[in-house]
Amino acid sequence: MKDKLFIVFAVGIVFILLNCKWEKDYKRAAFLSMQPDTDLILAPYPFYIFDREARDAITLSHYSKEEIKNILEEHELSWDTLSEQWKLELEEENFTKEVNYTSHYTQYSYDTEIPIWIYGPKWFQYGIYSDEIFQQHIPSIYSKILQFDFSNKLSLDAYQKIFREQNEKPEIIVTIVVDQGGRQLYKAHKGAYPFLESLSSNSVYFKKAKVAHLESHTAVGHMAIGTGAFPKDARVFSNEIYTYSEGKVKHRPVYQGTNNSLDLSELNSASFADEWDLFLNNEPVIISQCYANRAAVGMAGHGKEFQLKQNKTNPIQPDADFVYWQDVKNLNWSTYSSAFDKPLATGKYNLYPFYLANQANIKTHFEVNNPIEFLSKIHHFQGSEFQVRMDGALFRDTIEETILKKNKHKDGKTDLAYLTLKATDAVGHLYGWETKEAKQVLQATDDEIKRIYDFLKTHYEDNFILLVTADHGAAPMPEISNGLFLTHETFFKSVNELLPESERNKSSLVKWVTHSQLSLNKDLMKEHHISEEEVIQKILSIEVNHRKFFRKIWKRDEIPNASF
């Protein structure tokens, strides 16, 4: 009897500790991310997705029985339930399923656990480290190596063991972000990344790095890597912001100004590259490449705009860093000329011609017959091996054009080059990171990182630092996790049911919402005598398929100051 009571007691203690852990993570992330007018923090149940309307089209994804069973076990999900729902034959080793969409933004482990590899034998003491470390620490690591203080520097006292004593500076620091390349992707496809696997024992490898902020989105993660700032200071806190007016949900992507122009003022913090470039009078070369501008900008910063603002009396002419992304409407590469430039090499990598030139030697799930079909399936191209190969080749050509051919790799001024390999993110959203399609893209990504490593070794020997990480992970496909999907349209309509029916399409009780943060329209609440508690209870009552969607809502004053 005593043994049974002890087991029950022990299980209860473990449950309480685990429950406290997720709340502690959420509250810390909320403190580091809340905006001046944030009123509520929203936490869904695990695997639930609060996002825009899912795609109208569905995707046919391919799965391996062995890998999917491992993924289910990792997340304490049932193979028996899945096989019954999908009507799978027990002897099937490979199978297909039509799926819709998954996303990422929470503080749950599948969204926040990421790896960090740092190669640079002159500067680092190799080892596998289990210390918790954030994306925001990355520029501080660079700061220590370059002996250069910058605005958002964090303490590295807990990580002194990774450094070697060295006064020499690297000729280039290359940062590669495997988008959506959280630990969940590598766990799902063991053996699909031999180079990164070998790098784990030939680098500083942080196996428990973490996304410490809300939301675990592309724009926020890349801002963290580029600036070392948290969203509460940098003001970049989501990929998009949602509002409601005239009976419709409207969303504004990050960095979008008037007339769809780019607005860099939304990034309230200087990047490490901004300050390093200015400090050395524009002599370093700064490169930032991704097919999405929110990633390229977040890592690079403000380019000429920063220098013009900070350096008005200095006669040195600001230079335009090489920061560029894809223009999917015109199927080429673009930039924002007021602040940045793009290398000449981008002219060789227009999207459709690249596809035609490489379709014979790249066998992947993407296939089209003409430019119109290509344009209609652009996101599937971006989630394929074609995108990976294009990204790697263009990045190497850019380094060659802007640094090597100009002999700037020997000028003693450390250059900074950032690359996001984002096909892993696109394939994860469309097909699911659990799929064979994602595995093929991961294999291609690993190959491309090795090519970049070999390229750097050829031209720099060991006078370079290579850091590989991720901006976030992602949730399993709802078809696998039995997770729920709540659209912003349903959310706004549900909350606005507190208003008189005649008012519901005219205005909204929610001034704005992202995926985790919400600002209330307090004037409207006062006018209709609606309390904050009533809004909270209304949100908590939202159900999808007869299941409650939100696990917890915190008021602003319930979020304590966080330390780390």
C-alpha cells in the first residue's frame, strides 16, 4: 500500500513540475517580448495552431512508417490511433496522406528547441554542451571574438569554457540559419544530415539551445540572431499583426510600410552588422541572403539608413550592404535600394531559368511545365531541393564577387555573411517536417552546408568561423498530432460576440493580435461596459470541434520580471 501511495505521490510531483515548467517558459518569453500596449498573452494547448486561414489546396505528403512511429513516440502520440484514423494497412512501410498546413509560434519544445554548431578551431574549445543558450547570445559571442562592444551585448560568463585565448580575428564570420531546423527535424530524420552530425563532435555544439522569446517566428528569430535584442526592445515580435475592421480580418506583414514599401524603422534595435560596419568605416563586407526579406533584414539590420542616422557629420559615404531576397512576382532577386544593394551574381539566378537548367540533375517533388504553373506553385519550389541548391550557389558566388575577387579577405577587417536556407521551412509548412519530402530537403541542406564549409576551407583555411543554427522549430502536422486549427477570423468573431450585434462588424474589442500577444480596445470596452475578465473568459471559451482551444490567458500584470 505504501509503495502504491509513493508511486502516486511521485507521479503527482512530476506532473506539477512539468506543469510549472511550461508556465515558467511562457512567462519568461512573454516578459522578454511584450510590447508597450500588450494586454494579454495567449497560450494554446500543445499542438494547436492559431493562424491565418489554412491554404485552400491540400498537399499529398509521403511518410515512412519507421520514422513516423519514432516521431509519435517522441511526442507521446499513439501509432494505433493514427493508423486507425488514416486507415493504414499494418504491413505498409510507406504511405501517403493529404495534409493541409502546420505552423510555429509557441513556447512548447517542438517550437523552441534548436541546435547551435560553432566551427572555428582557433577561437573555440570544442565539445558538446548542454547549457541553455539563446539566439540572442550569438552576436555577443562574435563580439567577444572581435573584441568589440555593441549595444545589445549580453553576459557570456556562463559560456567562458567554450573560448580559447586568441587575439587574432577571423577573416570572415559566416552564420547559416536552417529555417524551421529545430531539434524536431533532426530527431525525425536521423542519418539524413551526415555533415552536421560530424560537426557535432568537431565544433562547439549546444544541443539545448532555445528560442527564449514569443513568438517563435522567422522575423523574430532572425532579428534575435542579427541584433542580440529581445522583442520588447527591438519591437519586432511577430511575422504579422492582425486587426479587424469592416467585418474583415486584415494582416500587416513585418517591415511593410505604406504602398507595400519596406519600413526598416520597425526594427528598433541596431544589428551587430550595423555597428561593426560603422565602427570600421564601412570596410567590412556585409552579406545577408534569404528568399524572404523578413529574414535577410533581421540579420543584416538597417544598412545605409543606420549609417546616415548615426553618422551625419562624418564625411565617409555610407555603403550599401548586400542584403537581398526573392521577388516571387517577377521570379528574380530583389533588394531595397534606399538601404541595401544586391550582388551582380543575383542576375544568374532568376528562378524559372534555374529550374529549367537543373531539372535534369535534381530529382525532387517539385515539377512544372511552364512559367505560369511555376508561379502558381512558387511555394512548392521554395520548399524543394531546387531552392536549396540555388541558395548555396548564389551565396558562394556572392562571397567570391564581393570579397575574394576584391582581395578583401586579406584586409584584416572581419566580414560578416549571413545565409538562411529556408527550404526546410517551406517544406515543413506545406508537407510537414515528418515527411519524406522534408527528409530530402534536409539532406540537400546538409550537402549545401558542407559545400559552403569546403568553400571556406579552400579560400580561408582555418581563418573563419562558421555558425549553424535555426530560427525556430515547428508543430507536427495536425493530421498527425490530432491538433486543432483556429483561424484569426473565427477568433475575432468569437470575441466580438460580447458586443451588441449591430456593432460587431464596425469595430473590434481586440485592437490587434498576433499569435501570442493581444492588445485590447479599452475605449470600446468602456463604452459597452465590458471588463477585461469578460474578454478573457470569452477567449477561454472558444472551442474547435468541441474542444477548448486556449490553455491559459495571462494579464500583463501577471507576467513577472524574468532573469536568465
